[in-house]
Amino acid sequence: MKELTENLRTHLDYFYQWEREKPDAVFLRQPFGERWQTLTYKEAGLEARKMAAALQNLGLKKGEHIGIFSKNCYHWVLADLAIMMGGFVSTPFYPNLSSKQSEVVLERSDARLVFVGKLDSWDALDQAIPEDLPIIKFPHYEGNARVSRGMDWDELVENQMSLQGEPLPELSDTWTILFTSGTTGIPKGVIHDYENAAMVIRSEELIDNLKTGELEQTSFFSFLPLNHIAERVAVEVAALMSGGKISFGESLDTFAKNLQDTQPTLFFAVPRIWTKFYMAILAKIPQKRLNFLLGIPGLSGLLKKRLKKALGLSNTTMVMTGASMTPEPLKQWYRKLDINLREIYGMTECCGGFSLMPADRHQPNTVGKVLPFCEGKIDEETGEILMKLPWVMKGYYKDPELSQEVLKNGWLHSGDKGEFDKDGFLKVIGRVKDAFKTTKGVFVVPGSLEEKFMDSDIIEQVCVVGIGISQPVALVNLSEDAVKMPRESIERNLVQQLSQVNDSAANHETVSTMIITKEAWGIDNHLLTPTLKLRRGAIDERYRERFQEWHLSDQDIIWED
């Protein structure tokens, strides 16, 4: 443990190093149509220093909180650097929250100022941000919503004197407060200090899990939300540590082209992205033909190289997947293309992850082995995964009771059920509580959705599920009266009910499909408890193999065959 805590440096310190040693090296790349705008370490440093000085001149004090509402772009990273240089605390948020959700996180964050940048819509956020809360708006990104109020970034830095020297935070200073998505309740503000990030960096230098030590130049592609701990550490912090460059996507429509133009050396994506890549390839080369071509010596290698380049992964040496479990068949499919998806498992509360699939061994249906310097065990009573990590959160902001509930006797209670196999590989089985995580990496609370579906007279039982798919689906038992109705009437009724439920649901909760099950659930078939409650685990096990098929169907209502 001593080697982990010796000579710790903040990731801002690493930025200053590259600013001195290779000022003209490209650090940030932002696409604007066919054109890529680049910023070197020197240029990024100057812009960030000017903004840091501007923040100080606005009267903000060391330790005060500054929010960021924006999709990923180079101004996001510049704002983050400025916040660190100025001695402030970043409280970044998801950019697509509803007005009410934005109000909640803003209030809980104690932000004294917010940066607002690339957004799909400005109206909801405009309503949520109080009139007396200062706003700094990024320069407008074409194709995105126009922010109608706030101070202009370019005007603030244009005639601003640059912050001098290399101001550094203390390791014990709070680095960031990351708010969870709130799908299991009120969003929680997870506190991480600079020491946590520094220990993650030091661990990587010692172990080289990302294999950055083998690369002359590291290149990253940033598209998952930067306010999410995985993207923040695996892309932004990792780039600062390694002196790499970060490229961004312009939009969903240009995502594939931007990634192809980047060809990153390290790439992290969630299962939903890997599924999209998989479907895109099969749309051009049907599986049967792909199998035939991969079986031809010589041609197989050329085809794999061509597919990797088309995906944007021709230079990638480390391919990570996480946020939720990636289906094993999907990982095996990619392995046939010599793309080894290495599962990483963690949560916002454990800054640098908890387990990782080894590079030299793939253990099916697991999330790899516990990382060095960490410990894991399973609670004997609940089956919950317990973690002991050097880089565990300092607690939840302004919530000491919940902090004590989650952090007990030095162990972080994950909320996930799991088990270790005989070789020490960790298998994640599901949530201790009912909430489940989709492949988007966000939790869905099924109870609130199910309650809305039960407003219908033709539904007897409903179970909302979604493990392994990107949006939840609803499994339905029809009522006795409904069984006597014509199919057309049932479907018309259910489509209307589905629309009503989705109208009031958050984006990640939107139910894609309703499935009318062939078999009624009861005590005898072990799908209901003696008190007639859903046995969610048993229902998941019974139907899980068809979740993806049903979710991808173009029908809103499906009758189980």
C-alpha cells in the first residue's frame, strides 16, 4: 500500500508537465463538419488559465462549487481545467435532465455558477436555473440549442489576464461532486478528492492495466457523458496522466465518422454501443456470410482489419466495456474479430473501478478480477458485493446518514448481488433491491412504472424488466375479462396505456415493448410469492433470453409464442 501513496500527483500537475514538456502537442480535437479544430497543450493551458482568472474576478472563492451542463466538447475539458486551476470544485450534471431534475441537482449541489454548453434543448434548463445564478455559456455549437442568457465565454477570456504560475490543489481538497442519475431515488452527490484520482493514476503507473506504458502516443475518443465517473477517469484523467489527446464526437449522426477519423488507442463504450456496432456490421454482412469469410485463411485476417478500421478501432490496444454487464454472446462475437472487450466493473462511489477482466484471460459471464490494492467479499446474508478500495468516495454531499449506511466498517456496500468463482473472478447477478441497470448504465425502478400500467382494467400483472437491453420492456398477464376480448381491442387498449406511461417517464425509463405472456404467473410456477408478490429473479430467468429480441421488435405489442 505504501507504493500506492508515495509521490502522489494530481492530474492537474500532469497537465502542467505536458504543457511544459510538449506545449505544441495536440491535446483536444473538436469536429465541425469535415473540419477538426485542435488545441495544443499550450493553447488549452492559456485558455483555461484565462477562464480561471475570470472566475476569480467574478468573486468566486476557493472551494466553491461550479456546475457544468453540457454534452462532451473541448470547452467541457477547458472549463474543468479552469475550475481546478482556480481552486474550485466541479459539480457536473447530465445535460439532458428535465427541468425538475435539473432544479433538484442544482439545489443539492450548492453551485455558485454554472457553465452551459452543448445542449439538445435549452428551454428545460432555462426554467431550472435561477435568475440570480450566474451562467457562462460556451461558444455556440451548430446543430445544438442556443443558450439565450449568461456571460459569453469568448468575451470573458478575450481581454482577460492569464492566471500565473502552476497553482495546485492539495490532495485532500475536494476535486468533484458527481451526482448519480437519481433513478433509485433522489440524486446523491458523490464526493471525491484529488487523492482518489491521484491513487488511480499511481495504480495505473504501477500495474499498467490500460497498457499506456506500451504506447508512444495515447489517443482517446470522448462521447459518453463526462459527468459520469467512467468517462471522467478512463478518458479525461487517463489522457492527462499519459499526455494523450482527446477527440470528441460532433453528434449522433456523425458519431461513426468521427470515431473513424480518430482511430483511438484506448476506447471505452457501454453495451448499447457494442450492440449498435454489431447490428451495423450484420446489416452489411449477414452472419452466415461473415462466418464463411472468417473461415477462409488469409482473407480472415484482412477482413478483421477492414472491419476494425470501419469501426474506428484499427489502432486500439485497450477496448473496455462497462456501466452494466455486456451479454456474453456479444463479447464472444467480438472475440472472433480479435476485439477483446474487457469488462470493467465499478460505481460512482469507487472512483477508479473495482474489478477488470485480465488482458490474458477471459472468464465468461464475469466482470474480471478485483483490482490490485482492492478487496472484495460477499455479504453472507444478502449476497451483496462489498468493496474495500483506496479510492472510495469521501461520502455523499450533505447526507451523512446515507454515507454511514453505504460505508460500513471500511466496506462500500455496492447494492449489487454477486459471487466469486473458484478462480477469484467476480460474477454480478443483479441488484439487491428491485432496481435494475439497463445497458445504458442507468438504473430503472420498475415499481413506479408498473403502478402506472396497473391503471388498466385489462392487465392482471405486470413486470418491467430490462437487464441486458437498452430500454425496459413490460411483461404482462391479462385479466380474466381481457382474455375474452378480441385481440385488436386488447392491442389498441395496451398501445394507449403504453403511450400514457411513456409520456410521463424519463427517457431512460421509456418502455419499448409490451409482451403478453403465454403463461399466467402464480405461486405454483414459482413466479409469485405466497403473498402474491412478483419473484423478479425467477421472472428474469424465465424470459431473459428473449429480452433483446422483444426490445428490438418493430411491434409495440407482442404475444408470446
